[in-house]
Amino acid sequence: MTDHIPPVDAAAFRAAMRLPATAVTVIATGEGDARQGLTASAVCSLSDAPPMILACINRNSKVLPAIRANGCFSANFLTEAQSAVAARFAGMTKVYGAERFAGGAWSRLATGAPVLEDALSVFDCHLDCEHDSPTHAILIGRVAAIRQDDSARSLVYTSGTFSYPAALSA
Ligand SMILES: Cc1cc2nc3c(=O)[nH]c(=O)nc-3n(C[C@H](O)[C@H](O)[C@H](O)COP(=O)(O)O)c2cc1C
């Protein structure tokens, strides 16, 4: 029945996938000059008991070996006021490594991973395990500490643009 459907190529996949709005996080790990972080939208809840999240990180990212070495990472969901942080950690301003952290105020909670002040929700995680895909590592994080700002609004990414849901702006 489905023989006539052509295979999905990468451009068609990207065109469809860029439409749905996603939350935007910064994944961060390390201390001082060894800090590493990147902007990631492939981050979501896995379970609430035990509290676990998953994050998909490109195999070429410098953040991945740092997370493995440290055994921990934070997932910092950004607010509408933090699109510049998102751009910085996505490499759009051509800064790398610890220099990316100059664009915000950072502290620590339970694991020692850097956590972003004024983020929407912060999940401070021990690295529980890792699964393989051809291009990305799927990291499972065991949540050791949480922080949130109930008064803030979520930054989202849709159609190649940082935005926030209009329904939340009323
Ligand atoms: C909105 C947005 C979402 C992204 N989501 C991811 C993601 O989920 N996983 C990932 O590995 N890279 C993601 N990226 C790309 C990384 O942020 C980017 O490649 C970054 O420069 C990687 O850092 P590195 O060069 O230090 O490894 C995303 C970029 C943007 C703009």
C-alpha cells in the first residue's frame, strides 16, 4: 500500500522538523577554564520517579567528552530574556569553551556542574548512562537538584528563530 511513498531525504526532514516549537536549553559541565556548554533543544523529561531527563548531543561536540569525564551535567531551560545566551552557546557568536559562560551568571547546586542563574528551570544531573545513535549520544541524566523561576516565560525555537509562545505574553 505504501510502495509509492518516496524515501525521506534530509532536506524534507529538516523542513518539517523546523516548524514545531521546542524549548531551548544550555547543557553545561565542568569547572573554571575547563567548562564546556552548548545550546540544545533535544532535551526532555524521561521519568519523574526516579527523576530523569534525556539529552541528545552530537558526537562531534566538545561538550560530550567533558560530560563523560565529569560524570555530570546541567540542563538549563532558558527564558524569553535569554536568547543571547542561546545564540552564544550555539556558536553563533564564534566563542567556544569557557568563554561562552561570560554571557551569564553561573553557580552550582548538587553535582558541581555549572547552573545558570535566572533560568526558567534547571536540572542538575549525574550522568546515569549513554545510548548510541549514528550521529548523537543520547545521555540519560539522574536529577540531583532542581531550581525554577515560576514567574519567567519559556524561550522557544521555531522556524529558525528564537521566540516565545504568544499565549504566554498576555
Ligand atoms: C535552537 C538550537 C538547538 C540545538 N540543539 C542541539 C541539540 O539538541 N544537540 C546538539 O548536539 N546540538 C544542538 N544544537 C547545535 C549546538 O548548539 C552547536 O553545534 C554548538 O556550537 C555545539 O558546541 P561545540 O561546538 O562546543 O560542540 C542546537 C543549536 C540551536 C541553535
